[in-house]
Amino acid sequence: MKIDLHTHAKLSKASDFSQTYYEEMVREAMDNGLHALALTEHFNTRNFDEVYQQLDRMFPYNGEYYDAGGLKIFPGMEVDIRETGHILLIGRKEFILETRHQLNDYTEKGAFIPFDDLMDLAEALPLLKIGAHPFRESTPLHHLDHSQLQRLDAFDLNAKDMYQYGCEANQDQVQRFAAKLGKPFYHLGKVLKWQGRLDEAYAYFYKSVWSGAWQGAGYLALAQIACEKQEYEEAFELIERSLAAQYRNYKARHLKSIILRRLGRLTEAELWLQETIKLDPMDAGARNELVNVYREQKQEDTSQRTLESLFQLMRDDPHHYIALAQDYADAGQYGDALDILKFIERRTSPAVYPMVHYYQGSYHMKMNQEEEASASYRMASAADPFYCFPNSLYDYVTLKQALKVYPDDAKALYYLGNLLYDKKRYEEAVSSWEASVALDDSFPTPQRNLALAYYNKRQDHAQALASLQTAFSLNPADARVFYELDQLYKKLGHAPADRLKAMEEHMELVELRDDLYLEYITLHNTLNRYEEALALILKRHFHPWEGGEGKVPTQYVLARVELAKGLLMEHRYEEAVTHLLAAKQYPLNINEGKLTGAQENNIDYYLGCAYEGIGRPEEAKIYFQRASEGLDEPTSAMYYNDQPPHMIFYQGAALRQLGRELEARSRFNKLIDYGEKHIFEPQSIDYFAVSLPDFLVFDEDLNRRNEIHCHYMMGLGYLGLNKRQDAEKHLGQALKLEPHHQGAAQHLALCSASI
């Protein structure tokens, strides 16, 4: 990818954002062969937030970058520091905006944020931190302490400076400066080693050890390359230097034991390994090397006992064995790596984890054992894919190599797609899954994964639905996929009655999952089948789950209150009281207690109405008073414990019953004012958010949800003010946007009834 990491959207800090200018800039970037830009506008430019508001209108944003007709635009900003200098921060839009808002007190010259404080802010979030033009005379960075500069991820080789000072001179200056900090060379060496360019990697690893901070890792990498070339005497000298820097680096200690064994210095190896195990009794590499040393010393019984202790330590977890095999492979010891994998293959046969076979195939290919590699790859493709989630760079390289040998391996394509999607390489993931499906259309999981990608990343809702329906048809016993399919129906606005019918046709799946069963209950409430909903709740023993907080109680209370409202309409006040008092006490089978300070204004309001109907005015007044109290400032409904806006509506209704009309109207007007003010306000989820109220497999359009919420608030406010036509308009709009909105439906019904 060709990316410019330092660009600006405006001609100057004082100018306004120009859509025409930026579109021209995007075209010029693409014409010059760039694939991506980082938009690093000055943090103290005029109307900073407006830049991203304009981009939101211009280009789709997928949670990581804007897609400007194929050019990726990553959010960022350029921040002045008090010590003089500029720092580029690059990351997700919400993190950039959150950090910018924390810099509100540091925007003026003379009051810029200190470097260390900025790093503290940036390191609290997943942001890339780059030192901008470190040798520019007006805003240098090289004067900062090296311990501070170590906190940066990279330095900016800026085109403006290259033009001013000359390309070669500026590039040499910045690279030498970065080398003193050890910034580029070690990682460049790693990249070259991954590409098999060992001699070039060796040279850069040697440059990395110019910095004391990188000597432990750098010399270890050099020793690994020397081992791969079977230059064990040199490898020994290098690993000693690594250990001089980091004596308790257990990868380095492991490699030293391998080198000693290869050099035939078995007694030294044994003593070294025993010391390592004393330092860390859980070190599996040391135990395996001790097995090898004892075997070469012809101590078969001792070797076998040590091997049994290794098996006990590794607990037959294939990931442990793969990680240990990788340590051997990193040093070119592919035979030893295969021995490790053979252990887990034998111990877990016939249910061998697929990646074990893929790694075996990879190591056989490294040893030019093509026949053995072919056999391993065939076993990998035939292995059970259940719970196989490759996720590392090692896994990526191994799967890519497998596909070079066997490009028709549908399972390898599926695993690769999973890995790429996790790494946010969405289009490549889609291509891998589509290729997998083309080779094997009987495997449901890539179809299910494609549905998520089509909906969330391509916004292709029709294709998402088709893929998920196919996935479910291929395995109609999968309750998870059925739940996801129902949620997709909900997202796409399918009628509640149709969703309920589909569930009734698959009740055996509904019974398997609390979240699916809860959706079944919710549909009953949505369709005004409150008695059935209540019966369904009371007959099931629920288990608490993260993300499900408050959901079962919400439906329980709703059913009780709506039944009570029906009884009030029929003047059956005593029965209404029974339901309303029960709504305040959650049944034990729900397995969830009431939150401290839970808002029950609606329950208390209707209890006041019931006692008034019974002819007990003093008790009615007590409950109206309770209903009139509580938080009276509207908020967004982002999290499950946020106050629902109808609680403020019932405060107003109760105040009216108490004869406090001005206070009542104040509550209703607050709902209207909030809705009008915030209806078009861009929304984002806080990075540290917990307990979001909805199932998030399918991305939520937060702005649309906010629009629904604001219409709901305004509808409630107008209903309270007895402006029924306006109330119907806004509540109806909320239902149009969200046909399953229970609150909007219930209060729309009140427009034609007395409150």
C-alpha cells in the first residue's frame, strides 16, 4: 500500500473546509498512485470537528477509514507540543475526536500540551504516534530526550523538508536519527526475514543493535538467522550478546540450549536448561530441549519422564504446541518443529486441530519434503473446522503458503478469510470467503461470515440476507445462525408477525438460547400479546449473560404494566394494582436484580391512577408524588441503564395529576427541546463503553438510531402537551424508521385514549 501519512484538508488553519478543494486533492492522490492518505489536520485549526462532519457527508466511513472512491482516508490530526514540535496521531475517527476534545485547553501558543502528557493521552487509545519533520528548523523534535522519543512509533520523512534540504540529505539525517532510537531497523529486519531475504534482514538486525534498547531482540534475531544457516559457532556468540542484554529472555535461553545441543556440548546444555527451569518451571521449550539432550545422552528413561512432564504442562492444547514449534522454526530448526507437532497429532488423533497439519505442511515444504507436505495439507483440509480461528502473522504466512501449493483448498480460504477480517482487511476477507464458497458450497460458516461482511462493510443488505439464509438452510440446527437471521430480519424491517411465525416454526432452536427466547417474548409484547409474554417469562429459568443486562426485566415490566393499563380501561382497579406491584418485584427465575435507583415512574403513575379509581386518594397521591420524582434531564439512550425518555413523560403526567401544571409542561418541553436540538447530531460509541443495549453482530447506524430516539422524545413531549397531531407525527415517524419500537407503539396508542 502506498500511503501519505501527513496530509491536510485545508489551505490554512484560518480557512474553512472546501469540499471542492478536498475532492481535487483526492483525485490528485489517486492520479499519483496513492492507495491511502492519513488526514492529519492541525488540531487547533478553525472548526476542527467540522472537517470530519464534512467528510461524513462526502464519503462512507466503515469504522476504520473513509472510502473516497477506492482511496482510503484514515482519520488523524497534527498536535503542537509545548517543547516545540509537532506530533501526528492517526487512528479511528472516534478516538481522534475524543483526544481532540481533551486538548481544548491546549490550543493556544504558549499553552500547548507537554509531550509526555500528549503521549499519556494517545497511549490510552489505539493511536499511531509519529514525530513530524523532526529536523525542521521551526518545529524540531530532535532536541527532546531520547527516553521521550522512544514513545513514538515512527518519524515523518516530510516532502516539504526533502524539497527544502534535498532528498538525500534529509533522508539520511532522519534515518540516522531514527537509528539511534532503534526505530526502523529491527522491524525492517523482521519484514525482510518474513520475505525470506535473510542476508538483507541480517544486515538490518545488526544496525538495530546500535541502540542499546534493541540489543536483546536484535542479537536474538541474528542468532536465529545464523542457526538457520547452520552456522552454530557464530550463533552461539550472538546469543550470548543477546543474553548479556536480557538474561531472562526465555526465547533467547531456549535458543542457546538448541545451539549448545547442535554443537555437541550436551553437559553445558543440560546445566543451562536446569537453570532455566529453576527460573521458570513453566517453560515448555526448556523441558523439550531437556528431552532432546537426555535422548542424545542415551538416558532414555529420564528423557521419557521429562517428556511426560512436558505433556502435562502443555495440557494437549494445540496452540501451545504450535507456539513451541514456531520457536524452533524461527531458528530454521524445522525437524525439531515437526517433532513437536507430531506429539500433539498423536495425542489428539483423530480430532487434530487443522492448523497443526497446515504447519506440518509448511515445515515439510521448508525441508523440500513435498510428498510429506502434500499429505499434511490434505489432512488439514479434511480436519474439523470447529473452533479453528487462525489469528497470527505466523498463521497468515502458513495459510498463504498452503494455498500456493493447493489453491483449491476451500477450508484454507475460509480460515484465511477469518484472519483477514479480524485484521480489518475486509475486501480480502470477502474474496477469500467467496472463493471458499465457490469451491465448497456445502459449508455454511463462510456463507454466514459473508452475510456479516456484506451488511457491515459493503452495505449490501440483499446479499447479506441471501447469504445468511443460505447458511441457515445448510445447517438448520444452528440456533446461533437462526438468531442472527432473526436479528437481520429485524434490522431490515420485517414485520413482527412474520418474525414470530418463523420462530414458531423453529421452537426447538428458540428454546436453546436465552437471547433467542427473549426475542420471542419481545415479539409477543410488540404484538400486544402480553399475557402470553408474561407466561413465557415466568416458565423459563434465565441465565445472566453479558450484553443481556436489563433486557428480561424490561419485557417483564412491560407486560405487567400493559396488562394493568388494559385493566384500568375496564375499571378493574384491584387487579391492575396486583400487576403493578408485581412489576416492582422481579421474579427469581429471571436471575437479575433491580438496579439501585431504577426508574419506575410509569409503574408509580399507573398505581396512582389505580388507587384513584379505587377511591383511595391518599395512596394515589403518594404514588403520583413518587412518579413525579427522578432524573428530569433527557439523555441519549446508548446504554442499557440510561433513563428511558418515557420516564420523564410520566413525571410530567404525575405532576399534572398533582396540580403542578407548569412543572408538568416543563418536563414535556424538555423532551421536545432535546429532540429538536440533537436529532441531527453525529453519534459515536465511547471506546470504554460496556453493556450496549443491542446485539452488535450487525452494525448499528447510530445516527439513525439517534433520529428515532429524538422523534420518540418529541412525540412524548407533544403527547404530554396534548398536541395529539404532532405527537402522532413524531411517534409515527419513529415507528416508520423502527417498526419494532415498543415505546413508540404503546404511546401512539395513547394518542387516542386518556392518559
